[in-house]
Amino acid sequence: MPVIRDISLSLKTGEVLRRQGLGEGAKVRPEIKILIRQLLASLKKARLLEPVVAYEYYMVSSMNGSQMSLEGDKAINGPLIPAIFPEAKELAVLLCTIGPRLEKQVTDYTSQGEPLRGMLLDGIGSAAVDMTALEVLRRLASEVSSRGYEISSPVNPGMPGFPLIEQWNLLGLVNADAIGVSLTASGILAPRKSISMVVGIGPKMTRWTQAEVCARCSLRESCHYKVQAQ
């Protein structure tokens, strides 16, 4: 099962602010932007980011209204996947993380009485795992193009029709141990700055804008980070 470690991330202040729930038009104090830039500059020196991705391709063998069956007697459960990927020939399962170091530093800042630094660094971590996912999707698109295929937009457990309990299933479909990712008893990925997703692969796959992805999310009414349709 492939593992990608050679991922270089270049984060910008605007991406971090979005992960703090602040859009482009939001007024942000200059000292906050300065602190974000300081934290971004410290990432490499402290080795806080260790982006890595495990993924695997599976041939689609059949599907019905509640399940997509894969080669090797495996399956993805929930009505969302067969509904939005009816033409998929393959499915890619991906698990992305930036490792535990940044998360530990966030905890340290908070316990040391620096909650603002902790909050901003947490936003940097969220932006970093988002960028890690985008980078591996670009690589996936390049890989499958040689077979005349495209990739769909990613779909995550917890979206309506794709139960969060499927996290357990997805971690069994990729080499989660190789990248140090596990699940807590409540089904939360650990390290916390990790993302699991599936992507449909075929001759012509559905792509969504980020606003359309946000509109499908179960947290669309309460999420501070969502992107609104223009």
C-alpha cells in the first residue's frame, strides 16, 4: 500500500485565518498577523509538520443503493458513495496526517498560559492538513490520467449518507499503522490533524467547488470555516 512522505507545504497567512473562521474581508489586528507569520516561520525549525499520506486503489465490483462493493470482498457502506459515484471504475481510499508534533505544541502553549499562540498554531495545523490532502489529490489525478481516468472530489466520513462509523472501515483499507494514525474509542482520528477520504475514479467523474462540498457537509449550518457559494 503506497505511502507518500515527500510532501512540501508552503502555508500563507490567509489560509490560516480561514481556518480560524475569518474570511478575506475580516478585520484582523496587525499583531495577530505578525504572530501568525512568526509561528509559520517556526514550523521548519521545530519540525512541527510531518505530512504523510497512505492510500490504496480498489477496483469497484458492484454497487447498490446502500453500498459500494470492492475487490477482495471489501465494501464502503452508506448511500452517498453509490449515489454520487455511479460510474466509478475504481475507488481510492486516502488517509492524510501532519503527525503529532504540532498538536503537542498547541497543548504546551495552552498549558504555559499562551492560549492565543495555541489557537493560532492549531489553525496552522488545520490549514496544513488541508494542503496535504490537496497535494495528494493532485498527485492522484496525475497518476490516473495515464489510464484515461479522472478523479472525483473527495468525500469524507460524516457527510450525510456516509456514516462516521466508516472511519473504522477506511483505516482497514489503507496502511494506517505505517503513518502512525489510529482511532480513539469514539471514532476520532489520532493525531487529531488527520483526514480520511475516498475518491471515485473513472472516465468522467463529478467535481465540486469548495462551496458545494461545504453545502453537503453535515456541519454546514454551524461550521465557521465553510466556503459560501458566490
